[in-house]
Amino acid sequence: MSIEYTNLSLERLDDVKGLMLPIWERRWGEDFARAFFRWRFFERPLWDAALAYDGTCLVAFLDSFIRRCRVGTQIIPIRQTADWFCHPDYRPVVGIKIMRMMMDKPEPMLVVGGNKNTQNVLPRLRWHSLPDVPRFVLPTGSGVMFKGLSRLLRIPTSAFPSALGRLPSFRVFGGRRGAAPNGTGSVFRLRDSESLPEIAPPPDSCALGAVLDREEVDWLNKAPDAMGDFVWLVFSIDGSPMGLSLSRVYEEKPFRTAKLLHLQATDPSAAAYDWMIKETAAFLAECGAQWITAQFGDPLVLQALEKTGYRKKRDDQKAFWWNHGQKPPNGPYHLTWVCGDESVMPFPD
């Protein structure tokens, strides 16, 4: 078996498309598939993907991209992996080889989630386990009852009548909005990266947490329309920007739903997060979301989520760290949906 290992290029995009679409269980038209794969893999900032070929057949793929993260007192680049797949006939050797190719790169690496195979293999490659990252859900419309029913009956939500998709959302908290801590608060929706103020968490605010920037705004705002809307909200107190929330509103036929993807604040506190979470939930409900999901490991955010009415789900996510044999940073972890490819999942039907 002679395996060729190489990097993703535009000429090889059709090979990746042919490999990944069946894995994602998607039957997209050619125009949308090409638009999505070009956006997903080539229009984002700072990325790398490893491929393995047996002759002309692509048999393994591992994607990664670099995001700025707060690590203690520093903001440094962290490599995050996604879409790790190896054909069963080539496991485990080829799949591990492309992962080791990524592990040889200079940046520390982070994985949140992944399937059982990923969770079993990474500790054997001497990755360090981080605390599990809890998931939450906030009902914001009666459609959430049908969501539960679909899980109970083991049928997709798309099997419900399309008319249910027009169900109104609740006025979250009876119309009562969150209260800004220590001043007069205001919220505006960010439409372009030029309007993004500097909102970075302070030193020692967490042991590890993503810091979103203009490049991230530009990339997500270029997503194909079928991905839904990425909603950026900027929070200010007495005119000074202090917080940012990122959410995604999308169709889970026949319903509209949302994910609270990320929060960051210049002065993190339970009160600040409480205000940001409530305002964001009210905004998403006004967009028609029937429920909102969230994923956070930060203790301050967890307090605010529970106070807002989010309910903890059962499927906590595993998290892993690799930094060339060094131990992970010590302290609270601000890990969110933006880790790996979670911010753009689920993909459209």
C-alpha cells in the first residue's frame, strides 16, 4: 500500500466534496455544493487540511484552522481540528498519520466534541483531557414540544407539517429584557467587520478561550444563504463597548431555531453575561427561533444560563488539548460552539 500525503488545494476540492457529502448525509445540487465547499475551506482565514490518497482515491481527510485564543495572560494562535475521517480499510494507520502531521505543526491544538473514535484515539496519542463542556437548551416557542416528540418517536422534525414552522415564538421573559450592570446599556447588531470595536477578554480572565475578530466576522457573513443568518450583537455601557455575542439562526425544517455560539466581554462577570444572554435570547426569539441551544464551560456563563432559564442537556462534550507534550493551561475554560466546526453545524439539508 503506497499512500500519498498532501495538503488541500483548489484542484482537489471535488475529491473532498465526493468524500464528505456521503459522510454528512447530504444530497446537494452541484452549484450549492461547490459554493459551500469553497466558502467552508477556502474563504476562511488561516487554515490547513491534510489528505491521504491511495492512487487517485482520497481515503483520509483532516481539516484544521487557526483561531486567536486567550491563554492566561496572552492571546496566541490555537489550531482547531474538524472533519477527521479515514476510510475503514485504512484505519488506524493512515488516519493517525494525518493527525500526527497536524500535531507536528507549531501551534497548540484544541478539539471539542468529535465522535467516539476521536475520543478514544486522542488520549492514546497523548492528548490531555480537559473538563467536559456542557450543552444547554432554552425553549423560546412551542415548536420545542414537537422537537421533543420527534426525538421520542425517532422521526425527523421535517416529518411534521410545514405549517408548524409559522408558530410564533414566546416573548422571552414576558417581554422583560436584561439589565445592564453599572450603567446605561445599549445593544446594536453588527453588520460588517468595520463596525467591530475592540472587545477582548482581559488577562487571566480564563485559562483558555476563543477571541473572535474581524476576519471571523467577514468569513461567517459570506456564508451561503442556506446556512441561515449569523447574528453579531455588540453590547455597550454608557457608550463604551464591553461585550459581543455571536449566534446563528437557521432552519431545522419546519422550524426556525438558533445556536448561541459565543460570548466575550472586556470585564467578564455573572451580571454582564446575564444581561448579554437575556438580550441575545430576546433578539433570537424575535427572529422566530423556537428554541436556542448553547455550549459553554465557563462557570460565570453557566450561572447566567441557568438564571436565564436554559436547561442542561445530557450530552456534555469531551475536550482535548495538545501542545507538544506540555500540560494544558490551569483554570476555567471559556469553550463555546465556535470550537472546531461546531459553529457551522448542522449543515443545510
